Amino acid sequence: MPRPLWPLSLLALAGPAAGAERGEVVLGAHADWATPPVGEAAWATGAWISLGLTDAFALQASGLVAEHALSPEQPDQAASLRITSLAGGLGYALDILSISPFLDVQLGALMRRDDRQRTDAQLIVTLGIDWIVWEHGSVGLAAHWHEQLLHGASYFHGGPRLALRWP
């Protein structure tokens, strides 16, 4: 006996996917709670841009800035740690109805400035989920993990995000 096909009809009600589709540009921003390798947790702000290559894959560029207070253990230590990240890579979105889980992988540079400035190569892995709230926009949650490739320190941040898309 054939299975009913009515569940497939729900796909017609799904609307557009949250990820960048072929030829689309998506601009987004996020405000995250960040935990640095040293110092106190604080808010981080970031932005990204995506260009859809296919309905599932997109080229991406992103940036992040965070300022973390340090508890000086020595009198000559800086009072804060500023982390700046610039990266580019590839994103994949699994478009399911109007909810879209995604995975992004990027390579870039992570700059740390406290009592001195250091720059390191980094790998960023982001996992998250977006939800279409109107035709040209989505809201979501994301968790970002930065691994410094030369010094081996990790940096984590996660929180809400907002994206606007243009065909």
C-alpha cells in the first residue's frame, strides 16, 4: 500500500531557506557572549557577508571584535585584552522548511592585544540554526569556536544573530 504523500506538501509552505541561495548576498550581525583564553567573559560583536554559490553552499567573510577585562597579576600587565578576528571560508546550510541548521568553516587571522600585540592563524568552526521570519530576513543562534593554529589557544563565543538577504 503506498504511503500518503501529504507530508511532502508541507514543503510547499516552507518559504525561502535561511542560507544564501545561488546568487544571493546575505549580510548579518551577531552579539555574542565570549570566553577568552585569559581574562573575563564579555560581549563580542561581529558581522559577516555570504555569497550563495548553490542552494546549500556559500562563500563567506566575517569579522569580530571583543574587549575583555584582565585581572592584573603584575603591575605592568595591561588592563584589558582586545580580540579582533578576520576570516573567510565556506558555509553549508541544510534547508529544512523555514528552519535552517548550518555549519561554517573559515580560515583567517586572530589578533590579540593586551600588553603586546600578537597575530595568529586561526580555524573557525560555527554551528547554528536560522529561522526565516520574513522574506528577506532571518534570526538565529550560533556557536563559534576559534582555534589558534600556531599558539594552540581556543576562543569561544555564541549568541543570537540577525541576517538580511538580497536576491
